[in-house]
Amino acid sequence: VQYGYVALFLGTLLEGETVVALAGFAAYQGYLKLGYIIPIAIVGALIGDQAFFYFGRYKGKRFLDKRPNLKKRVDYVHQLSERYHGWIIFGSRFMYGFRAIIPVAFGTSNTSATKFFLLNLLGAIVWAPIFALGGYAFGNAIQHFLGNVRRFEIEIMVGIVVIIALAQGIFYLIRKRNEHQ
């Protein structure tokens, strides 16, 4: 409770889906307020993506030249952006595994900073409530099926974190395996 909003903000600077969903679950439990979670998640996600965008704008090309595997992903984002330009920016936070690289990729392109900011803001405004309310609804569903969920809150949160960590680990291993082929 004491550091929940700070953890939420810091978690949303990077890939924050898990953090926002857990904050929604904590709101269901009465530890945090949903009315604070959503704006904090929007601001954190927006600041994080803008930082990645400007990193791409000012340091991206040199950074990517030293990392050919990462450069392949940026090139793929550039290909996608030719076809779905605005939609890629708007939906980037919903694209697992590309969340941090998409702003860097657009930073290395000729996309205007204003256009990126506005589409990024709209994406954050849609994204934050979906994950926060999803975590809240998950708490409601668990309580419906298990009764008083407070008895199991630690186990549930640990279970969620373990499942998400396993899924991310599996995706990471698959991506690394595909890069070496």
C-alpha cells in the first residue's frame, strides 16, 4: 500500500501490463484506488515511450549499429510502419515483445515528435484502463469462485507473477532460438 503507486509508475516506464493488472487486482482488494491507478499508468507509459522515442531519435542509429539482432527488429517495425504507420504507434503497447523497440524505431525514422506523442497518448489512454480494469475484474472473478479472496491474495499474486514470468521466459527463449536459426 505504501509504495504501490510508485511501483506502478516505475513498472509502467517499461513493459507495464503485469504491473497495471496487479494494481487493478490490488484496487479490488482495497489497497489502491482505481481512480489513481489509471492516470498514473497513463503518465508512466507515456513518459517511458517518449524516453525511448527520443533515445531512438538521438542515439538510436549508433546503438543499433552495435546490436544487429535488435536492428533486425527495428527494421521489421519500419516495414510494418510503412503499411500501418499510425496504428503501430497507437497499438504498440499491446504488442508484446515490441513495446520498447517500437518507440526507438519511430525515433530513428522521420516521424514527427508531435505525431508520435499524440498517438502514443491515445494508445496509453486506451491501454491503461483495459489492464487496470482487467486486474480488477480478475479479482472479482476470483472472489466469485473462491469466496473471500483475501485469504488467498498472496498465493494469487505470486501465481500471476510466476505465470507471467514463465510466459515471458518462454517467449524470450523462442525468440533467441529463432534469432540463431
